Amino acid sequence: MTKHKLLLATVFLGISTSIFADTSGAYVGTSLGITHGKTELSVLNNNNNYEISKDDRTNDFMATVFLGYGARVKDKFYLGGEIGTLLTKSKFLIDRPGALYSEQFVDHLSIQNYLSTDLIPGYQVNDKTLIYGRIGASYSRLELFQPSPAANIPVISDEQNKIGRRLGIGIDYSLNQNFSLGADYIYTYYPAFSYTAMPYNVNFNFQPNTNQFGVHLKYKFN
């Protein structure tokens, strides 16, 4: 009887190890959380060099979907790659005086991340827990919209595509052979958005960055 119990325990241990130890393979997932954004806006009247500068901080709901592949490359070291898209926007609202007119203006700035790509090196702490970093890029659209504050002042809008740089850290915990839960922090720095409204010769420049805090759920294909 004791031998039978020992045999069953050995088999069970082997099955458990095979379920949790292998983190190699493709996966899909989704993440929900908060994006904390910051931007600095400067509006320069090139006719007389009069400049107005203001900044804004915002917290927006964040939702992403992603697809990736990873594998252990040596002992407990892990290497993976991931692509994803952000389903929500980061939005800024800046109330400021005019650089050309005396009216008060409200500038609407937004960031939409269309596609992100990341290299993910990591370390397998134990059979269930993976810690990792990430470095990558984000193909994004930055938009400026300034509604008209008066009948004689036109609406101003522009949009530009930018490639932001991403850095992050995260942790992933296996629930079973297919599902895992985890948390991520991702910092994204974007190139400056610059636009000159003609014929008024007024330049808009804003420099945003974002901090994403999210909880993810992954499904691993085995």
C-alpha cells in the first residue's frame, strides 16, 4: 500500500511539474488598468515671439489586447516577443490664454497607440512565477484639436503619426497549464508634436509621455 502511494505521489509530482514548468509557446491576452499621462504644451506666436506654456496630467482607463511568444533560452532565463494594441486613448485638456487673440482657448490633445512591439527578457523564479522587463516601440497617432472660441477665429486641428519608445517591467503567475495572471508597468515616451497654424504663424508644440499600470490575463497555447 505504501509503495502504491509513493508511486501515485511520484506520478502526480511529474504531472504538476510538466504543467507549470514549461512557459514556452504562443499566447494571447488582455490587460485592464490606468494610464497616467503628462504633456507640456507651448504655443508660440512667431510674429512677436510671445509664448505661452502649460502642462496637464490625466488618468484614463486603459484596455489592451496582445499576442506573444516566449521560451526559456537557458536554465531559468526567458526571452519573448509581443505585439499589441491599445483600445483606449489618453486625452489631455489644456485651458490657456491666446497667443495671438485675447480670447481664452481650450486645446484638446490625444494619443492613440495603434501597434506596439516589445522584446521581453525574463527570469523564471519558480515553476509558476516569471518576472520580466520589456523594451520596444509604439506606433501611435497624436492629435491636436482647438475649437473656435469666437466666430472670427477658425478651428485648428492636426494629427501626426509618431513612434514612441517603451520600457517596462512585469510579473506573470501561472494558474494552470493554459491561464496566467499578472501585472505590468509600461512607460512610453513620444517624440514632440509640432504644428504651425498658417496664415497666423502660430506654432503648437507638445511633448507627451504615459505611464501604464495594468493587470493582465493570458491564455497559453500548449
